[in-house]
Amino acid sequence: MSKPARIFRRKPNQLIFLEDLEATASKKRTLPTASIVVLAVVAGLLGGVLGQDATRGLISSGVNLVSSNSTIERSPDSVAGLAARVLPSVVSIETLSSDGGSTGSGFVIDPNGYLLTNNHVVADAVTIKVMLNDGREFTAKILGRDESYDLAVLKISATGLKALQFGDSDKVQVGDPVIAIGSPLGLSGTVTQGIISAKNRPVTVGDRDSSTSFISALQTDAAINPGNSGGPLVDATGAVIGVNSAIASLGSSLGSQTGSIGLGFAIPINQARKTADQLIKNGKATYPVIGVAIDMSYNSGGALIAKKASAILPGGPAAKAGLLPGDLITAIDGMKVTTPEELIVEIRTHDVGDEVTITYIRGKESRTAKLILIAGK
């Protein structure tokens, strides 16, 4: 049985059989094999001689290869300039727990050894090792941590550290340039560049129901990967405007490895600063609530107060304002609420003692109520 013909395209609209090409080539081999070998040897010797002459001609012509010694001037507000200023304040964190080890990032917030990072970086840690950018290593202790905002303050026995300057995350605008610094996958001192992609993104962080954090996050396309958690997101002046905390990923369940796809999220530094102050002073932080239990499974628009008597905290803000189980909250301070998470995140952008206006639906009637936020437990 003959072999099937193999076909390839040589010119547009012209198909040539590979066997035909081989046959044509064999017809053109008219020289004896010995003659071909002799010609190859002569050609090789001739090429070597000409090559040596060409080399001698290049050298004898006086051509000199000159290396450039010019320097690149980098302005202080360039990415390189910002990185040089910020990197000394960024630390790598290694933790050991009963389940194994993990890595994360953090940054100096006070010269006397106070560091800020994510709660999920150190939550289960038995021992915590901190590596400064200059190579020094310290054992750290947790001064305080807060699951609700996914923040923790660490303390190491060091003084004279360079603390990062705090920016104002409320003034950040979409499109502002930013850089993220940390230790993705354990690679310390990694710098990535991007912009602010969005503000006030409702993000939940945590892999356990008991440690879910609700964040009104800054979204960035700067590459953030596992290990960046707790590191700073800084603006064009080098001031920290956020704490890198989470990424959106396609996930291995969709046939790809987890990693950055340009959707990273950071805790705004204004919130992080308030929480850090509380953790340093009290070892714990408070967060505001309206005194209701929300039905987290409700997904038809708005935030539904659970339909059970215990859903309203006796004497709490919602009870005083007359809210009832089954009321559907649709807005807070005029901002539309479409999911339970959005309600929780929006409330947590406020402080304990703030007054907010809740818009809700009871039956078919839309109502409003003013509430004074209290501290959650």
C-alpha cells in the first residue's frame, strides 16, 4: 500500500506533493558522490582562509570597540526613585503554624518597630519572623489584630526604622498611578506598577466564615500575588494609600493557575490608620453596626433583615429607629445597596457615633430612618 501523500503550501493557491519535490531533487544530483566531497573540502579550506584574512583586516584597520560610561538620571518621582525611598520601609514576613508556614508582607508605621500587615497573614501563626530590607531579621509579636478589617499590628525590637508616610485615600482618583511593594511568592522587595482601577469596591476577604472581612477597597491593576498581602500600595509621591489584601483570580477550578489577572484590592489607608491606632492603644479595634442580622443568602437586590425576632438587637440603632425583621434596606445615605455585603461594607466606612440615613422597603412602601452607629462586638 502506498503512503498517503504529504502536502504543504509553497505559493498561494499552489499545492506541491512532498514526494514530487524529493523526486525532482534526486534528478538534479548529476555529480558523482566523490566529486561532491572534493568540492566540499575545497570550499571549506577556502572559507577558512578568507575568514582569517577578513579578521586580520578588521584588526589591522584600527577599529576600536568603545563601552559607554554614560549614567541614567532617575528623578525622585520616577518609579525607580519612589521604589528606592519606599523599599527600606517594607518588610517580609514568614510565619509558622500548626498547619505549616506561609509568607506575607508588611511595612513600618513607626520608627520604634511598629509594623502593619493583614490579619490573615498572621492569624494562625505560632512564630513570626520579620526580615527588613537591609537583611536584618527579628522575631515579632502581635500587638493586636482585627478580623473585621483584616488588619494586624506587629512589634519588633528595633528602633530608628524608616516609617512610611501616610497619604489620604479619600482623595485618590481612578486613573492615579500607584506602585505595589511586597514579597509575592516569597520574592522580597518586588515592585509592580499600575493605576487605581476603581474605588469603593465591596470585597470580602477570608477563607473561613469566622474570619470574613468586609472591605470598601481600592482596586488596582498593579500585579499583586500571594505574598503581597500586607504590603503597601503607594501613590506618585511615595505616600502609602492602601494595604494590599486580596486578588480576584480565575482559579484552578477554571483550568488555570491562581495568580494576578490585574484585579487587586487594597484596604484604604484612612481606614487602616484608624484601626492601627486602636490596635496599638487597646489591642483590639471596634467597628460600627446598626444592630441587625442580615440574611446573607438573599440575592434579589438590597439587604434583607432576617425574618426572625432575634434579627433586631434590643435597644440598638435599628430597634430605636423602628426597623423590623423582613425590612429590605435599599440605600444608606442615598447610596444604593444591592447586596448584603455592600450594606456591611458601606456601614464600616463610617465611625462609631456617626449618624446615617437608611432607606428601606416594608411591604410596598419605601421609608427612611436615621440611626446612630454603635460599636459591634
